[in-house]
Amino acid sequence: MDLRMRICVLEDNNDIREIVEFLLESEQYEVFSYANVCDFMNGALTRQANAFVLDVMLPDGNGIEVCKVLKSLPETMHIPVLMMSANYSTTDANYNCSAEDFIKKPFDIVDFVNRVDLQTGKIR
């Protein structure tokens, strides 16, 4: 039985998504990643995630709207959400949804992993 913490990532940029997957998997997280809102909503809600990492600007929607949905559902409202964007600010993301953290792109690799660890409660 795999007891690794699960992270669901919603990022449309293939390169960034692969980097995030690599970083988190190298830290022993189980990662499920999605390139669009439709696939995320169809897959991530069944994964029993320990955290969600969401890009803001997506081809078929907006990560802030996805965050609002996640925070409104009883089964996901307690799960930490980390928003990522090059174009939005922490204030924008926090005002528009109840995300636990905001990561500005481009991000520092060590800082990114530390923020995910903090939100999941992972002890190094």
C-alpha cells in the first residue's frame, strides 16, 4: 500500500507541469497532473489529495474558479490549495478564492517544495 502524500497539479504549460511533477516526485509525493480544467475536475476529485497546486490562467477556465469550487465542496474544502501565476498577485488570488498559498512564477525550486511541504504538513 502506497502511503505517499498525493498532490494534484493543474498546469497547462507542459514544461512547467513536468518540472513540478519531477520536483514533487523527487520529494516522494505521488503526483497526478492535468493540463486543463475539464480533465482536472474529472480526475482530481477522486484522488483523495493532500493538496492541490493550481495555475490561474488555463485554456478552458481559470484556476481561481477551480479553487472556489474546491473550497465549496465538503469533500475538498479542507484540502490546501496553492495557486501559481505570473500575472496575478497574492492579493488577487486570496481575495477571489480561499487558497492557502500563492506562488509567483517563475518560482524558486526550493521555495516551491517548502511551500508544498508546509501545506501538506510533511516533515523533512
